[in-house]
Amino acid sequence: MSVFFTLLGIWAVTYAARLAGLNLGHLRLSPFWLAFLRFVPISVFAALIVPDIATSADWPKQLLACAVAAFLFWRTRALAWGILGGFAVYWVLRQV
């Protein structure tokens, strides 16, 4: 029964956070906060990727694939090309 209440609590917190975010859509943010919030997705992505690469046995291959993906995204401004290029480089490096 505790698993049910744990899941119910997780659902309630997630639902409340999303509902609050949707209800705050009419607020006008200052330029400082708008500039600050531009970096949140990058920070979250780095927080998810860096620990995985740092603790992996094949971190040099992953790091090179990440660099290629970042370069492709920077040059093309298309997320799909960055992801596909990074995966392709990592796949090729794993075969070597």
C-alpha cells in the first residue's frame, strides 16, 4: 500500500507544479529572468549527460561523439543533425 501512496504523492507534486506553471503564464518577467531562463535547458542537459560520461568505461568515445554533436548543432542550428551526427560518430567508434 505504501507504493500506491508514494506514486500518488509523486503524481500530486508533479501535477501541482505543472498547474502552477500553466497558471503563471500571464506574468511578465524582467529581462534578467528571461536571460536566466534561457540557460535552464542547457544546464539540465549537462547535468544529465556529464555524470554518465564521467563514470563510463568508454568515456573518450562518448566525449568525442558529444563534441561532434555540439559542433554539428552549432553549425547547422538543427538539433536533429547534432543528435544523428553524435550517434553516428559514437556508433562508428564503438565498432573500431
